[in-house]
Amino acid sequence: MPRDKSIKSILIIGSGPIVIGQACEFDYSGSQASRSLREEGIEVTLINSNPATIMTDSVTADNIYLKPLTKKSIIKILEKHKIDAVLPTMGGQTALNLAIDCDKAGIWEKYKVRMIGVNVDAINTTEDRELFRLKMKELNVNVCKGEIAKSYLRGKEIAQEIGFPLVIRPSFTLGGSGGGFVEEEKDFDNALNHGLNKSPVHEVLVEQSVLGWKEYELELLRDNIGNVIIICSIENFDAMGIHTGDSITVAPAMTLPDTVYQEMRNLAIKMMNGIGDFAGGCNVQFAVNPETDDIIGIEINPRVSRSSALASKATGYPIAKVAAKLAIGYNLDELKNQITGTTSAFFEPSLDYVIVKIPRWNFDKFKGSDRRLGLQMKSVGEAMGIGNNFQEALQKACQSLEIKRNGLGADGRELKDQNKLLESLKNPSWNRLFHIYDALKLGLPFNTVQDLTKIDKWFLNQINELVLLEREAQNYELDTLPKNILKLLIESYVYLPIGLILDFSEVSNVAVNTFGDMLYLAALISLPIVGGLLLIQCSIGIITRSAPSLNLFSFGFPIALISVFIFLYLGVGPISNAFSDLTATAINLIDEVLHSYKEGSL
């Protein structure tokens, strides 16, 4: 359906002051949403208490208020401006909590302000741990075994029923504040009290631990009529047990089998459609058992998240910008593709490159702080690397951290104490990635590193290849490396001198003719295949256009692959004859070259 013309002015709630887990991470979303709404001629009013963000720049919105994110501040704005709707999905959990408080206080109803992008039921279902657990069971989505505790005694009872290790997840908190893993019973009392005190509703979820499982995220967009697209799959480098904001993340997912991905995709869409009415961005997190591939739903956020900015930059798909337009009534097929400018926004991006995000910590500024990473986010920023493969993107991200490291290895700052390395691998901190490299370089068994970190073997193998590459490079000295290269070049000119290109002798003529024959053979092989594949791709494009929800990769790739073999089979006769003639000519050419320059060899 087209845009809702009754909405003339919108209030955007920001993410608040600079606090770990909020503020700067959502600056991108707020500024993009404001720009998107102003394109539609809508008056945008923004409230945020952080003057250091781009969001609060004077050119971002029509009216900007640097006020505390409280009900009192909201009332003052509503009394001064005629606001038709409020958009709370661009400011993280802080904005959602404030929107709920205002709804409970009857503020939106009093001033006739509609909540767009999400409804209260969806917020409550996703943030209230008990409601979320019950809803997932209703949707047949597996969740961890657990129960809600609103008191210390009830928490103790649940712990005895489930057994240790356990996870404590407070309700309505930001950045995993108050949560954590409890390995032994002696640590449970303090952890339970801490979680209850951190929750604004004095409520925690006590559930079984899935420590060591693989963690994935899916970034989704949904419109008002139920169209859903998967923008990006994101895989956590670290296993379950570390907050997503503190984990190295990779897009697209590297170790996710297609069958598991398809199941995860279906579950995410089911969860998104089942929690309530909303239109916009959504982030869904899953845990996957590395041995059985069992999938468990961890949480769903009916809003743009920190990962949304990463997914937008990784794919080029402007999630916040599109989400804002969906909130005012547009559907995905009514919006233009921001990349092509002609097709619709109803498509799923595909990546032929790799994105690696590495968090940045500043523990040195907080003397005596606990540097161990867990369910509570502690990073203050992040660096993102883009590469043709995981290793390239990883090295670029490492070099971008501005911590005086030249990436993994080769900077002479390795840790060589085996006991310290083992301790670091077991208890993750900001430097565990570098210590994984150091441990493999030192010769610690691969299985030991994997057992202590629970990181997928594929990632560890990628790092181990870098170790082997460094070890190979150490066989050369700086002053000898150019000599070896020059020697190889000189030896290659013995058999095919550069002067051959300039000598218009009989041999040169043969070489030119052979080159022409090679081009002919290449055309003979490629043109039928290219022409046939062009027709097939056009057909697939028409089918995909007619049914956008179909997974293009699942059927398009096998069809294209089978077609290549068919075309090759049909052309094997003429190709074989041409190749035989070319081979005979090439042998004669090599013989002539060797005899012509035999006397000039070194």
C-alpha cells in the first residue's frame, strides 16, 4: 500500500548518552531514518541527550531536542509540536523502553500520537523473557530450558531443577547488562542478586547453558503485508558465551551449511511474523549445536540493532532508511532498489566478498576492571575489514584497530609464555585473537586450542594458514629475496626471451599465429556456453521476478552448472579437433625456440 498521508510529523527517539551498548552504535540508524522521512516531506522531531552524534546535528532533523530521555521531556515536546506518530525503533533498547513507559502512562493516547514501526505487544513479547519463551513454544521454535524468577527464592528453586551450568538473563536491560554464565553453585547467589537488581522490573530468566555452541544472526526487513527479506547472515567467530557486541563477527556466515541456513531462515521469518505487528528492521539470534546442528532461538529484536549498521555497510542495503519508509506505510515492492535505482527494494543482497568486524576495547582507561568477556558488552567501538576472503578481511580489521599491531603475526609482539596463552584461550579477553595466533605459532596442539576456545575449526585453520605463511616467509632474508626473484626471471628468459616479441622472424610469426589459434579455441569453447547461460539466466530472472520469495541460489546454480556440462558435451567434437591441432603447433614452436636460443642459454 502507498504511504500513509495522514502522517505529517514524526518524533524519533534517540539512544541516549554515550554508554557502552548504545549511543554511537545507533547514530547511523537515527540519522538515516531522519533523512529518509524528510525525503517524504515529513517534519522530523528528534529527542536525544547526546550532542556528540551526527544524529543531533542541526541539519539532520527539523527540530532537535538535547533533553533527557524521560516522559517529562516527551510531554514538553508534544505540548509544543503537533506530532502525529512516534518512531521508537531507531534508538535501540533505550528508545523502546521509553516508548513503553509513555504508553503505560497514557501519554501517546492523550496527545493522539500513534506508534509506528512496532507495536507495544511486539516489544513486550521480545523483551519480557517469559513472554518470549512462551511465544517461541507456541511457534514451535526450540528455546533453552528455563523459567522466569522474580525473587531470589524462586531463582534458587529453578537452579536446582535445571542444574549447572546456567545462564542468567535479566529482562529489559541494555547490552546484556546484569547477565552472565554461572558454572558452579557457589557463584549463583551473587549472580542472581546482580541480575535481579539490574532488571528494571526485577526479573531474570534462569536457563540452561549453551556455552560453546555456535552463534548466528540474521538481519531481516518486514513490511506491512508480511513480505520478508533476509538482508545478511552474520556468524560469530567466538562461540556462545560472549556478547555479540564483544565478539568478532563475519558476514556472510562462513561455516553454516545450506540446509541449516534454510531452516534458520524459515524460523526467523516465523518468529518475526509471530511476535506482533510491525514493519521495519529486525535482528534474530540463534545458537546452533556444532555436533547435531540443532537450532535454538536466543532472542529477537523488533528494531534495528548494532548489527544493522554492519549489515548495511557490508551489503550496501540501507536498512534504516528502508525501515523508516516501511514504518509510514510503504511496502518493499513499492520502494526503489538504492543500488540499481530501477528495480524494487524487494530483493536479498548476495555477497562475493567477506566482512570481518573486530570490537575495540579501552580497558587501559579503567584500571582494575574485569577484562574477561561474557554476556555483558564491554567494547567501546569496532573496526571493519572488507576482503576477497576471510584472511584478507581479518588482517585489514586487525590493522584498523589502532592498537599498534600490524595484524596477526610478523610484528614481534607475540606472547611466548605457554601458561599465559592457555589461560587467555580459556578465559577470553580483548587480546584472545592474537593469542590464538601466538599459540599456534608456538606449537600448541590444534585440538587443544579448539577445545579451550570452542571456536569452529574452519576459523582456526584460516589462522593456522597465516602462521604457516609467516613460517615460510622466514626462510628468506630481505637482501636475498630480490636475488631469488631475479634469478627466476632470468632463467625464464633463457627459454622464452623478451626479445622474441620484437623479432619478426619465422619463429615470431609462428608464435603470433599460435596466439591467434588460442583465441579462436577460447571463443569456440566460451561463446556457446556464454550464449546458452545468458538465455538461462534471463529465464531465471523472469521466474525470480514473478516469485521474489524463491531462493534463487537453491535452483539457479544447479541449472547453470548442468547447462555448462551439456554445452561442453555438445561441443567436445570440434573443440577436440581444434585443440589437437593447436597442441601440435605449440610443440613445434617450443622445439624451434629451444633450438634457436640453445647457444644463448645460461
